[in-house]
Amino acid sequence: MHCVRPVSLDLDAQTEGLNPSKERSTTTRFMLQQKSERASTPKKVYQLDPVEDARWEPFVEQHSSGSVFHSGAWLRALRDTYGYDPVVFTTCPPTEELTNGIVFCRIRSWLTGSRLTSLPFSDHCEPLCNSGEELECLIQHLLTEREFHRYKYIQMRPVSEYFGKTGGGNGWLPADEYFLHILDLKPPLSELFATFDKDSVQRRIQRAERAGLSEKCGRTEALLEKFYRLFVLTRKRQGVPPTPYRWFCKLVEELGKSLEIRVAYKGDLPTAAILTLRFRDVVYYKYGCSDGQFNAYGATPWLFWQAITSAKSSGAAQFDFGRTELSNPGLLAFKNHWVAQPRRIAYWQYPSPSRYDLTEGWKQKFAKSFFSVMPSRLNVVMGNLLYRHFG
């Protein structure tokens, strides 16, 4: 599929009877025409399956913007749990080394519509391009791809602000905005600890230590089950159905040692848990949960500190706390106590999202009230049924 229309120059074709200066002028114009034609030569865009194509994994590993969300393990978990089709668009032919690509999942849903998302259930997913020209070419192709497949929309979740400068001129607009908290792990632990909020982080960690909390870390089935019980409790408290248990099983299976579940105990009772992922030198916090009746012990901040300490000792350079919605002031305040200056990111969508429906707020409030009183087992069933439609 061509990305750029060739540009032609309106040159004087008459060549007979020209004097030397006119010949030089014609030659110059001819050379300019040749240069312009080379510059405007359409680039072909190819599609590849990142799960099957052997070039994708090493490309992501070496690219400076590669993340756990680009990895084959994450994509396989998405495919096997939700039935999404991962696809990469690139200007690199199948026989050549891979040097650029934007990864998506094709989502087909009778409930929410068919679309391309980069990537569902992922906090962010940077386009892996090396120049504005590559990105522009692929963006133009995506617009054609949407028309051909009649996708409801295309959504991208970059970290950098560069996409807004490139895609913004093509009709892409922010669909959602978030804060992203990333902790630099280069300073010594003592210096890191001193930067955290004294009341909401430091003292709560110290309180957890005085309370004699213990921790188990790993990825065993027993730990996963304890994590999920707490997760179901937390989602019920939030008025949201839980993510399917199968999703976590696939993450454990695919990511292996790159995934850790940490469960805090008061005596024999699980009080809180977090799940982290690792890719290269970045540790990603992805899920957290707790039993509300034990919140006074400060188990959740203590678990984060345990994870940060472990990440630092194993050579990690960053701890990614993940995205936070602007409409979630409680979670935003919690993360601000660890990273005081988060960055703002946008999810870009084409065509631009429709104007906010005033009834949506009431629908969300009703849904939260509904799920908060629904029995946990039914909440789990609803999560199994609904999540694939909302990636």
C-alpha cells in the first residue's frame, strides 16, 4: 500500500534550439526533477505477525523505546486470552532486517466495534520508528487500512510527545489523558527513600515493619490464587468486574521469571499484593490489590518498597508505576507521593472521539453501584464475558 503520492514537476519539455545557459537550466531542472522523484518514491508498507516473525523479538530488545508491552510474551498473552490478532506495520520487506514498526491488536467486537489498538490493556506503547518520515508513512497507511477494513477507530498510546506533532496534523486527537509516574533508580536507596512523602510513604513503610508483616514473592499457583482473591475483593470495592483469571495465568506462563507476585501477610492472612513485570532494566508495576480491613498496616506501600529495593539490587534503572487517569485523584495522590513530577501522556485516536455524552457519567456510576453489590462469583463471570470487548 503506497503511503505518499508521487509529486510531478511542470517542466518545459522543449529542448530544441536552446543556448548553453538554457541547456544548463534545463539540466538543473531535470536533476531537481530526478531528486524530487526519488524523494517522493512511494514506500510500501508491509504487515507481519509479531508472534510468528522471528525478527520482531530481537528488534524490540535492541530498540531504545522497546518495552514489555511490545514483547512477544505480552502479545501472546493478549492473543490467547482475548482472541486479539497482533499485527505490525512496517516499511521493511519480509526479506530484510526489521528497523521500524508499529504494533497493534485487531479487536473484533459486536459490542464495542472493530478497531485497531496499540495496545489493549497496555499502559503505553511507543511507535518504534527512527524518523518522522517513517512514522508519517505508517500513519498515512493506517488511515487507508481503517477505510478498507471499516474499523470504528484506530488508537495509539505513545509515551513521547512527538506523535502529537506528527499525527495531530492528520486528524488524530487525544481520546484520553493520563499521568505516568517513573522512578529513577540510579540514586542510592537511602536517597530514594528520602524523596518519598514522609507521612504517606515513609511512615507507612515503617509502620508495616513494626507490625511484623512478612512477604512471599514468586509466581507459584498458590501465590497467584492468593493474589486473585485479593484482586476480586479490590475490584468489587471499586465497582469494577475483575480481569479474567486466565489472563494472569497466561502472563505467568509467557513472562516466566520476568513476572513477580508479591503478597504481604499479617500472620497467616494475606493483606495486600502487587504484580510487577520486567523488561531489560525497567520494572513495571501492573496490578495491585488489598483487603481493606488491613489497610492500617501500610502493606501496600511496604510491598512497593520491597519491589523497588529488589529492582535496584538487580540492576534495574527505572521503576514504572504505570498510568493514572486524571479522574482518579486518590490513585494520583498515592503515586505523587513516590514520584512528585509525573509526565502527562495522551492516547491518540482517529477519527477523533465523539463529544462526551453527559449520560456516560450516570452510566458509569450505575455500573459501579451494580458491580459493587453483585456477588463476587458473578463479578468474575461478568469479567470473563466483558473484558475482551473493552481492550
